[in-house]
Amino acid sequence: GAGQVFRCENVPGLVLGFEICEDLWSPDSPSVRMAKDGATIIGNLSASNDVVGKDAYRRQLVTMQSAKLLCGYVYASAGAGESTSDLVFGAHQMIAENGALLAERRFEGGLLVSEIDVQRLGYERRRTQSLGSGNGGCGKVFALTEGKTKLTRHVSPMPFVPEGKEDRDGRCREILLLASLGLKRRLEHTGAKCAVVGLSGGLDSTLAVLITGLAMKMMDRPLSDIIAVTMPCFGTTDRTRNNAVLLAEQMGASLRTVDISQSVRSHFRDIGHDPEDHDLTYENAQARERTQVLMDIANEHGGLVIGTGDLSELALGWCTYNGDHMSMYGVNASIPKTLVRHLVGYLSRDGEEPELHDVLEDILDTPVSPELLPAVKGEISQRTEDLVGPYELHDFFLYYIIRWGFAPGKVFRLAQHALGRKYSREVILKWLKAFYRRFFTQQFKRNCLPDGPKIGTVS
């Protein structure tokens, strides 16, 4: 009878349901009941004829049904050329998963092959709690012979960044709008007279001050209501200092420079720390002094301190507790590092600030660094990715571990599939272990974060 589901006894989460042709077009599709009964893959055996434009509508139906039911949807229509006296069939085949079209062919014979990740679907159903336990329904139990499947489906090496320029630019506009709207509301709600941003000449603080500028424009307030503070110390290079000053001046922000080196040395004397010992205390004392300066300037002018730390740094705990870890509103808190670069690049090349192009391009070319260790011959001596690993890898791990709840072995396999040409197996494994270690040991920093706008599903 109709509406049965078929459970695989040796592949957890693999439950099949089948509907026929126009069931997909029905307002009360049988697949809805099958999904509620636990079906994670719906098959459709169809004889849908083709007319001009019908394939696009059919594609929308398949992808939307897979999204609505959080399932895989496998659609196979009658073979090409098969016809009655007046109908033509296009052999339309589609494989969709949770709103994404994994594979498609039309007007061709043969098999269409891709992989559907039932673990991913199961996790999403548990997360959204929209389909219940899925233990009802009648049906049969079947078994499959398991073997290693060669992955053919595309796995994006940078899952937070859309791959097409048009999609990427649209995503950048949306993110900047969300972040600036969140900050605008917070500034209005608190009655803040200004926004205080620590400007280092690096990517994160650049994005934070640009978002702050967008929020000020939304409120029809002058950009001079932004107080951009540069705080040079032992590791600051001329390049980053000059870029910070140039960015603030060209934006029209109010610029303040506070050299914190003497204050930090005084603090070393207070606690008896040898300034020649470039240990964690040496580094973190600078970050905490900078935060104190920003907070006090905000108090002085009735403003809010805008945080600059991004999602990737928070995942790794790559911030100084009660230093750059703290602010009054963290606009970058759910923007991963790989996306930060694209947002700054978008504002440089395609935004409405052509006068900022040159300085933003130089900031994009500057190595990522906290600049907490003394410069060597005027150049940055401390490169973040040499210490914690490539952010490209860490953002990949972050997406599949946190967004989809995948186990380490699966994340490792996907990373090899997506990034194996760029990084060796040993390198991927090394930084995957480092990610897990840092993510769990640094949770205490995420337990007491300032507010910030949620931009994506990983936050």
C-alpha cells in the first residue's frame, strides 16, 4: 500500500519512502507523512512530460520539498524520447538534499549518481525539532552491503564563503546590512554619544570600523562620532600604524593615538615581570591595557566600545581573556575569518567608498598578526597562522563540527576531499587535533562574551 517506509537495519538513519509522479505536485504530498514517519530519503518514480519551462518548476518543487522535509529527494522521470502521440519526455533526473541540488541530468540516458548524507539530515532534524521522533508508520526492514564510497558530491573548501562572485557579493551586502542594523539599534537603545573602536591596521578592526561607519550613516550621524583609537606598543609596525591612521582619516572618524608602551612597562614593574621575557604575560598585558584605554575613553565620551574579534578567533580562544575578548558590542562575533577578508574586499572593490580602496587593499595584503611581540627590522614577527594554523582549515572544521555535529573521522575525511590538494593528510590531522583541543579548553571565554549580532547559523 501507499505511504510505507523502509528502514535499513545496518545503516542508521537510512529510511526510504516512495511517491509517484504528481504526488510531488499535490498540496498534501505523501512524502510529508513519510518524513514524519522517519523517511530520510524520498524517491519519486515519475512520468512527467516536458514542455518549455516545466523543468525549472519541477526543479524548484524537488529542491523545496527536500528543504521542507529535511530529506534527500531522488527524482527520476521517464526516458528521453519516450512519448505517446503528443507528449515528449525529457528523462529528467535530480538528486537533492535539504534544499541543495546535488546532481541533475536531462535528455540523457544512464544513471545519475551522488551521495546523500543521512547523518547530516538526522542532525538537522534533531536541531530544528520539526519532524518528531519518526518512529511511526508501517513498512519493511532491509539491509545493504556496506562499502567505502568514493565521494563525488562537491564539498566547498570554504563553506562560509559562496563560490560565485554574484552570490558572494549578495552575501556580503546582506551580512553588512545585518551587522550594521544590529549596531544601529544598540547605539540608539543605549543613547550612546559615540562609538569607540580600537584600530590596529588589521583586518578585523578594519571591518569593525567600516560596519560602525555604515551604522552611523543609517542614523544620519557624522562619522566623526566614531572615535578610532590607535594604541602602538612593542610589536606595532609602521605599516599597520600608518594604515590605521590613514583609514580613520579617510573615513572622517575622530582619531586618537595613545602609545601604551610606558603604561605596560609600568605594569611590568608593578608585578615584577621581566620585560625581556616575551611570554604570555608580556603579550596579554598589552591586550588588556588596550582594552582599559578603550573602555575609559568610552566612559569619558559617553560611548560604546565596539569589539573587533571574529568567530574563528572565538572558536579557537585566540583572544586575551578580559582583553580584546571584551567590548560593549561585538559586531564581528559571528563572522568567520575567511569571510572577514571577503567583506573587506567587497567594500574595497565594489562598495561605496572608492577613496578607501588603496588603504583597504594594503590591509588585505598585510599578514594576520596580533603584533604583541617586537618587530624584526620593522616587519611583523608574529604571524597568527604560523601559531594556530591556517584559518582556511579551522573555518572548515568549525562549519562541519559545529553546524552539522560531525564526528572527527568524518570531518577529517571531508577535509581531505575538499582541501587535500592544498594540504597534506598530516597537516590536516595536526590542525584538526589543535582545533578540538583549543575549542574545548577555551569554552570559558565564550561563556562570558559581550552581545553581538547573529549573522549565520554558526554563531
